[in-house]
Amino acid sequence: MRVSESAYQAYRSGKTYMLSAVKAELGKQVKEVFFAHRRRYGSRRITAELLAQGVSVGRFQVRSLMRASKLTRYRSKAFSSTHNRFAPHI
């Protein structure tokens, strides 16, 4: 069947359900942080925030949870000045 022995044993013991429950809870926490910061935080900042709260999580896990939930951050626009003080006044 081409499945590792550890994956098979985890499946038989029912740990796969446990992992999905943990991922669901982690996904809720990622969404909370994401929306608490007005959709501006990406995976790096969310990871740092969760680590500060004491949640053990990695950046790539946060990134995959964000992709699964279709969460994309808003990027701020670059500053552009509409006033040119060196332009000649007519």
C-alpha cells in the first residue's frame, strides 16, 4: 500500500482525528489573529503573534492554513506625492 508504518499505526489508533481537531483549532486562532489586525498580517507576523501567545506553530503551517481558508493580506499602497514643489507655477 506504500504507507509508512508510523502513519498506519497512527491511523489504527485513531490519532488522525486528533490531528484534524488540533488543526481546526489552530485554524481558528490564525483567523482570529488575522482579522484582529485588520487583514494586514501575513504568515510571518501571525506566527510571531501566536508564538508570543504561547501557541507552538511554524510559519509554513500557518501559511498552509491561510491558503486553505483563502486568507490573503492587504498590502499597503506606496506613498505617492501629488505635489511637485519644483514645478514652475504659471
